[in-house]
Amino acid sequence: MQIPLVMTIIGPDRPGLVELLAGLVVEHGGNWLESRMSHLGGHFAGILRILIPAERQEAFVKALRSIDPRQLTVVVHADESLPQQPVETLARLEIVGHDRPGIVRQISQALSQYGVNVEELHTECESAPMSGETLFKAKATLHIPASCKVSELRARLEKIAQDLMVDFSFQQLH
């Protein structure tokens, strides 16, 4: 029997970290299913999901814990995902504007109030081409429940974008 595990990892970025993890997965008869990994602020950070034989899970976790935490910190969780409920609407949200504190909070509060689940969120700050001011950019994939009134959600997001003076686009994918 195969056991699904979800892991979070973080450590000072250097070549070979992914290979270290991939090697341990293979050595314990596991299969790498999916991952999201990134370089953030001089650190390597990521999440990954694997399948590991049940009889090898304990040895695998022990091998992960033997990694020097100054090199890489790994947290392992059992994948206890529930069967997915049908998603009525999938949407893409993009925001661009001058950076200021609170953008993510205000947008995420509105999404939460409408029962919207953030499937993926990518944010970054970069220098604006002409002015050199800091621009905030965000892209999110959203799962919108059938109970959500999308027109009301869109109006709420438009109001927030106007208040924050940021550009946003909201596109329903299906």
C-alpha cells in the first residue's frame, strides 16, 4: 500500500537540494507526484507531495529528520485530502499596482467572505520600468463555490482595487 505525504521544505539556497530530496524519495521506493518550489530571499522553499510504500514511511521520515536543519528543514504531513467537491467556477485574478501594506489582506478578506478558495497565489514586488517605484503583482487561481454571487464578488474586488489604486483583472475560466 502506498501512503501519500505532503512536505514543506526550507533552507539556505544552494545547488543539490532538490536532488537530495529526490534521492531520498527514490531510495525509499517513493514516487514524486507534484511540487511547488521557489527561491525566496536567499532561501529555497517549497512544498511537495509524494507516494511512499507504507512499510518504508517510518524509515523515510527518519532519513528526512537526519538532514542537518541548518541545511534543510523538512516538515512531513499525512495527505488527508478529502474528496474534492465539484467546483462551480474557476477564475484567475491578477493585480498590479504600487506596493503598499495590506493589499493581500484586503483581497483575501473579500475572497474569504464569499467562500472563495485560493488554489494558487503568486506575488512579487519589482521596480517599475519608468519611475523605479516598487510595483506589487499578484496572480491567483480561485475556486468559486456555487453559492457565491460572482457579480457581487467582482463588484467588491473592483471597489477594493479602486480604493488601493491598483489595476486588476478577474476572468472566469469555466
